[in-house]
Amino acid sequence: MIDQRTAPYAALMLRLSLGTMFLAHGLLKVMVFTPAGTAGFFNSLGLPSWLAYATIVAEILGGLLLIGGIRTRLVALALLPILIGAVWVHSGNGWLFSNENGGWEFPLFLVFAAVAQTLLGDGADSLGKLVGSRQAGYSVQPHVA
């Protein structure tokens, strides 16, 4: 049984952690790998360069929107292709993410986390209600009995 008193806070914790992860990965591509380096890596995988730039923007913007709780369901759903792509990129490296070049265990976990966030919605303390987000789920403050 889902505890209706704590579920909004669980959704909040998931939203903050998923948003922080996306923001960190987007900034990593900008500040460490550089956009050009990321584009080169995408090319080495047979993917077009423009997809690297789109991924960087999606990760940074998506991360910020998730952290703020703005259009949470839509953002988590929209970011799924990036996570599925990460599973694909790491699929040949084995299961564990500690393997050389990282395995696919962590990206697959993030796929399920994003699906869970899509199903849950904003959670507690979201800015979504301030900017007109009309999501079902836990998009309002929890009811305290």
C-alpha cells in the first residue's frame, strides 16, 4: 500500500536526484568533455554531431526543469531516449558500470527511475503549480491528516 502522506516526498526526492544527475551529466559534457569533444564521441558511435548538442541542451534544461518540478511528467518522458541511448552505448561493456567504459547497469536503472517519475508526477514542493502545470499525480502539497 502506498502511504499517501509520504508519497509526495518520495516523488520529490526522485525528482531532485534525477534532475541533479541530468544537470551534472550535461555540465560534464560542456565543462570536461567539451561540446566539440562530445560531438566527436557521438560521431565515433555513428551518430550525427548535432545529436550531441541536442543531448547537452536536453540534459541541462531537463535537469533544471526536473529540479524545479516544472512539467515533470513530460520532461522525464522526453529524457527517456537519452537514457535508452546511454544503455545502448554501454551495452557492449558488460553489466557493471565499474567495467571499463562503464556497463549498462546504471543507465538501465535511470531508465526505470525516469519511468517512475513520469508515473508519479511533480511530488511535493514543485514550481509546476506556479507556472500553470496541470499534471495529475502528486502535483499539490500532500494532505496531512
